Amino acid sequence: MTHQADIEAFFDAPTNTVTYLVADPATGKAAIIDPVLDYDHASGKYSTVSTDAVLARAAEKGLEIVYVLETHAHADHLSSAPFIKLKTGATVAIGARITEVQKIFRPIFDLEDVSGDGTEFDHLLAEGNTLLLGELTFGVLETPGHTPACIAYVIGDAVFVGDTMFMPDYGTARADFPGGDARTLYRSIRKVLALPPETRLFMCHDYLTNDRQEHVWEPAVAEQREKNIHVHDGVSEDDFVAMREKRDSGLRAPTLLIPSIQVNVRAGHFPAQSKNGVPYLKVPVTLAESS
């Protein structure tokens, strides 16, 4: 019988993000999925405390980190992929349609140094591609809708779904960012939910609800199909799109959207340092529409 991956979760409370350490127990090869850089927007200061904890755990277990896998260019936290690569030599991978995301946001933030061809990343992945993790294999599902470049990683009976969906009591991701699309998101979700009912789905985020006071992040496909408040079985595509678009119209931008996008389309790198040795992020300033 084929052995399964060892999966350990690390929850970052400030951003409600789950980072995963995924390892092949037979060879000790490992990947880190959606790592978080600790960043305080009010001060502009960052640290690697969260990532240090993941790397320390990997060292404790004798693991070799060979991949950093991003499910998409996040808009709610900064990636620590460059730090992990510096410490381990890991390959940094993301969905191939990151090129579209770069081209969308390059003019919005005036990112003259962003390539538009994804070369900031080591490896671009598309539907059907595979990555070897020791004796195990990661498969790739394209899951656009939240962003064009969203992908899910499949290893055995485990699927890391990124922001495509959340726990059943919280629903699904927003689809109103530039390049997002609610109809496309619905189809991506149904593709994931067509997997065997016992398939374990690992969320990238968890947000507490009035009925739940403990963070969790591992529902099965069957649970999502039965209980997801936005997209359970029986919810039509048109009904989902109407709900999602109405809901998104009232949502505020994520707190870390402006720094996150600028850093994450650069594969987690900050812009080049200015002459004073400090990198700077840009804030587009526009006149608010009157009500």
C-alpha cells in the first residue's frame, strides 16, 4: 500500500492563514505550502517568526525542504518564500497564470520591475503537471475564480485548496479582485467537489463564526458538499453567482492587500532598495466616489 504524506498545520492568527508542512515520511523530502511573513503594516516592520517555527519543526523531524508551493498570489498576507529559499535552497512554485495577475497589477501599482512572464518564480504550474516529493507526487488542479492563477495541490487523498473555499460554515472566497470571476469560481469549486467524498480538503484560511470558537481547516469533500453555506449540493451556478456578487459588493479590501499584492507578485520579494538602503511599497491614491 502506498504511504501517505505527513501533514502538519501552522495557524497564523493575525492573518487567519494556515501554512502547511508536507513531508514524505519515507525519504524526508518536504514542501511548505503558503508560508506567511510576519508583517506589521502600521510600522512597516517584518519578521520571520512564523516561518522560523515551520523550519524549526522541519529540522526537528530531519526533513529536507525542497519546495515552497503557493496556491496563488495572496492579497491578505505576505509570502516568506524568499526567506525559505535562502535557508533551504527550495524551489518556489505557483500557478502559470500568475503572468496574468502580474499584468493586471503591474499598472495598478506602477510595478515597472515586475516581469509579466512569471520569471520571479522558479516553476510555473498548470493543470495536470506533477511534482515529485520523494516517493510521493503532487498533482495540480487549476482553480481560478478568486484569482486567475489559483491552483490546488493534490497529494494522495489530500488537496490544498488555497482560497477557493473555506470551512463549510464560512463558505467561499470572494471573487471581486481584478481578474476574479464568481462564475469561474463556482466551476472550480465543483471540480474540487467532484473528487471522492472522503478526500481531505486543507483550507488556506479559517475564520471563526458565531457558532464556532475553535479554528479548524480540514473538512472532507462530503462535508463541503452537504454543508457549505454558499455552495452545497443543490446550489445552482446562477444562484451562487448572484449571492457571491451581492456579498462581494459590500466587502472591504483586506487590511494587507496593498503590500501583499506588490510583494507576492514578485514571488515574495520586496522592491529593490532605494539609495538609502530601504525598500518602499507604493500606495495608489485616488479620489473616493461620492455617495
